[in-house]
Amino acid sequence: MTLEGCAGLPAGFARALRAELAPPACAEALVVPMLAAPPQGMSRAIYLTLYGHALASRVSRVAPYLPPLDLRASPTREDVVRLAQTLTPEWEAQKALLDELGAQVLSMPASYGRTIAASALAEVSLTTVDHLVRWVADRSRELGRAEMALFNAYSLGRYALYKPLVDQAVNAYLVSFRDFAALGVLDDYRANRGGIFMRETQPYCLMSTFFETSSVLSMSYPPLRKAAPPSPPRRIAPDGTFPRRSAPAGAFSSPFGWMSDLALNTIPPELALKLPPPPPASPGSTNERLAGLLPTFYAGLLLEPSLARQPAFLRALMDKGLPAPHRAALEAADLPADVVWLHAQARLMLGLQWMRASDIERAISLASSLPRSHKVDLFLATATALRDAPDYPRAWAPKAWVHDPRPLPAGFGDTRALAAIVEAVPKAPYAGEALYNLALVKEAVSSMDILESPAFKQEQSKRYRDAATLLPDPWRQKALLRAHNAERFVKPIPRKEKGMLF
């Protein structure tokens, strides 16, 4: 509470950060008093952040729930169809409340508050289909033909009820993705949790290819549960770090329950591409420590943008993201080469995190201005292969959330520069990294070939195995695993039995 009266902090800043650290179900109680009587000088950005926390808190306490089908009771087909079309009054009331809150969330102006609320809306909307996803992913493999037919009838009946919620979740994720990209966020538990789902479902699964993520459809999810007593609020530890975030209190287990332990300082999904790593962060000053701890939005409000021109500060900042004010400050001329190099690395990460072509293009421009070296050549060759990537934060539309009829842009996937490093004589220092990245880009561009063409799978396996001979562990093991996965798909995929949906 003492921090809220600090003259050096923007009005409302400390309250918004307290809501960020609190269990989501408790955030509304923290922010509503300040929303009712905003302090003098509060900016619109902070007001919308507080409002977003309040909406997200309300959304997190909604629990529309449909009971799963129990095939052990040996129901008849008529029983299954009747169950699929039955709605309880409690479910209808909760669904109506979620619809009302969803309309409020999606009508908010673009802001960090909208991002917070849209992420919560997407997660809660998808939670209502949790049991169906679990049955499709796990139990359907254990069912006999007669049970499977009953399960299919139940799933088709429920689909009409679930589809509006899934569409709402997709709309909310697309909104939050655009906002996260505009904010310059690289590491946020909401971005990573939602990002893993969208990376697995977006067209061509490009982002899934370039990050080490696990498909949520292959996970075993826990059942929904009733509201639990609120857990104690999180506090900043004496060493300056944020404590780990536990599953939201007062809410239910979601499809992303396995991601719920992520905190504000969580590590984002690991980059699958092999790129020269940035130097290790070693924050010394208070500003540098804050840059490595504060979520991107708060860092953009509190920390002076010109500090981004200092290598140690920029290195600490880029672990969380690159706020818009600091991105603008980095566009100044005559910056030191080490700052330009860090800026290029951060922009490429942003481009990959959100598949945003403008960030990838800026990374290429920055790296091209640096003195040539083996690591810069590898960076440029990899970034060039990703040039002309689909600009998904702008181009995504709800109707294309799974199937996108548009072809990939013609310039995307140009691996000639990577091939030149691989084929150089004598062997280039980063030949293994270049070959590994080349195979990964080929896999992304030829996503259908990896399923349909045995010749392409064998080529991919050879690329990864050749790369493994040139890479150290753990990348050697990653390359061998990808080679094994490519070989595994050489055998013909068995057809499903006639009449089976899953």
C-alpha cells in the first residue's frame, strides 16, 4: 500500500501491478475501488489496465460446465442424443453471463487491459469444451466400435452448443495476439499459455514448428472442479523476484492447467531454431533489474526509453519483451554495434513469437548493418529464410483459425543463404546450425509433404542426422529426435474405419 503513494510512480501503477500479482479471482476486489474514484493524473492506459483486470476477474469466476458422457452406464443411442441436446438452467445462466462479459471484453479499445481480459475470456471459453477434447485425445483410443458410435453421436450433438464458445475463444485469442504483438511482449504467462494453443491450431502450424511446444491436443487434462478458497496473494520476494503463479484460485481447471504454474518471470517456449544466443544477462543497476522483472507493459510505462541504448539494460529488457517506447528509442542513428546486435535478436524473436513479417524484416535490416562474421551470417541466412512470413497478427481471421486456403507467400522459405553456409569449403563454423535451421524451414514450408511424401521424409531425416554430427548436445539430441520423427512417418498412415469421426 505504501508504494501507491509514491510520487515517482504513475497514478494507479502500483494498484495495477498488485492486481497482476494477485490470484485472478481476487483482482476485481483490488481494482474496483480505484476505478470508482480514479486518482488525479491517472492515464487512460492504466485505467484500461485496471478495467481489464476487473473484467478478467469476473470472467475467471464463470464456470459453464456440461457433464461428460459416461459410457460405462451402457446408454442407448436415444439416451446419448437426448443428453447431448439437454442444457441445465445453471449452464444456460452461466453461458449467458459469459456471453455478456465477452461482448464487453471484445468491445474494449486496444490496450493491455483488453489483452488481459481477452486472454481470460479465451481460456474460460475453451474450458467448456475441455471434457470433449479429453475424450477425443485419450479415451477414443480405448473405445470399441459400438461405444465409439455412441461417442460420435454425443459429440455431434454437443458441437452445436460448443461452437459459439470456441468461436468466441478464437476471437479473443486473435485480439490478444494482436495486442501482445503491438506491446512487444516476449515473455508473459498469458501470451505463452495462449500461444501454445494457437501455435498448434493456426494455419500451417508455422509458429509450432519454430518453437519447442507440445500440442494441447495430446495432453491429458484434469476434470473441471468447483471453486476453491482463495490462495494468499503473491508478493515480491526479498531477492526481487516474483513468486511462482499457482492455478487461479476460485476458478476451475482449464485445458491449460499444465501451464498454470507459469509466473510473470516464466521462460517462454524454447526457440526451436538454432541461433547465436545473446550474452547472458547480468543486471547491475536498479533499472536493469526492473527491466528483467517487470512485464513489458509496466516496463514501458516506468523505465526511461533512452535506457534501451545501453547494452546491459537492453539485454535485461529483451528477456521480457521490447516495449513500444523503447523500440522507438532504438531507432536512433549511430548506436553501438553491440546494441544493434541485441536489437536485431530481439526483433527476430518478436517476429517469430507472433509471426509478424515487419519485425523479421527489421531484424534483417539491423543485422545487415553490422560487420560480417560467422554468427551474423548465420543470423542473416536464417532470418532471410523467414522473410515474407505470413503477417498473422494482421491477417488472421476467425474463419481461418484451423484451415487457411491461402498459399504461403512466394518469398517465404528461401533457404539458399543457409545452403551456402552448409556447402562452404572449408566447412563453415556454423554449418551444423545452418543445416538444422534449413531442415526446420523446409519442414514448415512443406508441411503437407512431411505427411504425404516418403522421399521428402527421408531427405528430412538425412538433413537432421547430418546436422547432428556437427552439433553439440543438447542440440545433437534434438536433431536426432527430429530425424526419428521424420522416419516414423514413412510408413503409410492407416485409414480410419468407415463411419468413424475420430
